[in-house]
Amino acid sequence: MKKAAIALSLVALILSLVSLSLRSFERTAELEAVKAAQEPVITLYALTAKITEVDYTTDTVTLVDGAGRLWSFTGCEDYDVDDFVSLLMSDAGTPESVLDDVIVSARYAGFWD
């Protein structure tokens, strides 16, 4: 009889530990979900723009995209006015606004004669 009572106590203890462990796991998953919801998701996208100005004194290239927004980056290299540039852009975690977007990289994409 004592062995059966001890065995039942052990089973009850194991079930309690498993239940506690599951609740802890669920709480951790909830906390991770809340944390993920609070961190902005940064999205990359492509944008083509035309060079409007190359300033070799400041090493700055100024471009205009199809919507008329001006962008700039440093590193004149072999760029020239009227060249097209393919930009890899970051939405900086704010997809609702393009005003804070950032140029991640720029690559020469041709010219219009």
C-alpha cells in the first residue's frame, strides 16, 4: 500500500512539473510574440532613379525617382548626369512612409542617350 501511495505521489509531482513547464513555455512564446510585434519589420525594395547632379567636391550623387522624390548618396565614382541607377532601398521599418527610407546600395543601370 505504501508503494502505491508513493507511486501516486510521484505521478502527481511529475504531472505538476509537466504542467508548470508547459505554462512556462506558453508564457515564453507569448512574450516572444509581444516582442516581435513591437520590433519594426524592415523591408527592402528596388527603386530605379535618374541622376540629376554629380558633385565631385562633396562626392555626392543626387537622383530623382519616377515619383519626383529626390535621393542622394556618396561615392561619385564614374556616375554622370542622366545615368540610371538601380537602388536597393530600406523602408526603415515604416512601410506607411517613404520619407524616412534609406538607400542601402546603388548600382549603375545604364543611360538614356
